[in-house]
Amino acid sequence: MRPRVPGAIKEEYEDLYERLNVAARVRGEVGRAATAAFRHLQPHYLKDMEFALPPLKLLPTVATGNVTGEIDQIRTMCDRLKRQMPSLIEENDALVRELGLLADAAAKEGKPEYRDLARHLTRFLEREKHIFYPASVLIGEYIGVKTDLEGMREVRSRLVTLR
């Protein structure tokens, strides 16, 4: 079974994604700004759901020191995130700029619900950049260290039994 994004994060992200999609259908400057932001969000969202955010599901288990589950899949995801993090952060920053334009357009057109959407999605993206991505990378690092230590213990125990 493929690891999944933790429920609360997934629900919030899906809600913001759908609300931005709806905003992209609004007439005027708000719709144009939302469309531009949504075009950037779509591929970014898919990467997040595919490999950047699923490792977070393991965080409670890692915190207790019990690493179980789809360890190989999670480690692969974490390694991929680590490699792609600079480009994901660039995408993230571009999205935040686009959302700033959406907030400005919403204020100008007197549509506070879209200004609030832009702010909420911006806060989510900031958490992603400063908390979610680094936590996912650390989960991968922890799994790697723990796996290496367990491998070393196994080798040592075999050596002891060979004596």
C-alpha cells in the first residue's frame, strides 16, 4: 500500500486547491489572478501528494522510535524530496507571489473571500516550506540512520556468533 498524506493536511490542501479552482472561474481580475495561481498550483500539488507530504504520516511513529510500515517507499520519497526541494521551494515562492496578486485583485474588486483564500493558501505554503518539507527530509534521514544502525547490530551479532 502506498503511503498517504496525513488526513488533516490532505483535507486542508484539497479544500484550498478546490477553492482556488473555483476562484479561477470568477470574472475579472480576481479570476485572471486565480487562474495564473492555479496553473502553478496544479503540478506543485501533484508533487506534494506524490512524494513530499506522505512521509509526514510516519512522524508520530518516528517520534516514538518505532519505525514500521512502508519504510523503503518512505525513504525513496524523502530522498526524492531532498533532491527536488530547491525546485519545490522555487515553485512555492512563485505561488506565493501569484497569491499576492490574487489578494491585491480581490481587495481592489471588493471580494474579501478571495483575499482570505490567498492568505490562507499562502500560510499553508509557508508551513510547507518551513515545516512540512524539512520534517519529511528529517524523517528520511532518521529512517536511514536507524536502518544503518540495525544493520550494523545484525552484522556485529553474526560476528559474535561466528567466534
